[in-house]
Amino acid sequence: MLERMPLVLCQVCSRHVRDSEPECPFCHAAVVVGPPPPRPDGRVSRATAAAIALSASVALSACGGDKTPGPGGGDASSDVEPVPTAQPAYGAPAPFDAGTDAPVVGPAYGAPAPDGG
């Protein structure tokens, strides 16, 4: 098992240095070992608690559906038939030719422009 080395930040170059070193091996500044930083007490601030509560309420309200009964007696969502769309499912070929029957007025895309003279 690896042993943990206590590290401190160098006051000059902000790199981690062993607290047993007399000077920083990077910038050669004297290493100052002060009191350890205060540890968090594990409590959650009011702002954090409010943000968590708000996020949870938004997430839970977004998951709910329309529960008003439809004419068939069930949920309104079960009585609605899907609306057909012109776009095919992702990756599927188009169900019909999407071309145009009107004559093309301009040149094809990428083709040179016709002479005007």
C-alpha cells in the first residue's frame, strides 16, 4: 500500500512540494508550512439546498404526463393517434420521391452559370 505524502503549495510557483523539503525543487523558494486548511464540516449551505430542491422539482415535473382522461376513459395520451410526418425515421430511406415536377429555372448546384449573351 502506498503511503501518502503531506504536500503543501509553494508560495511562489504554486506547485505541490513535500512539506519535509526545505525549499521548492522547482523555483528554489523556501517552503513555508502553515496550519492545515480548514476541513469542510459536511453541512450543505442554504443556497445549495435550494438549488437541489429546485432541480429535483423541475426534473420531477418534467417527467409527468398529461393525466386528463380522454374520450375513451383512459389517459389523453393513449387516445391520440400519431401524426404522420414527412421525415422518415433516422437512417431509413425516404418513403416517397421528394423531387419536384416543376422545371428547373437555374443551373444545377455547382454547375457553371449560363452565358447571358
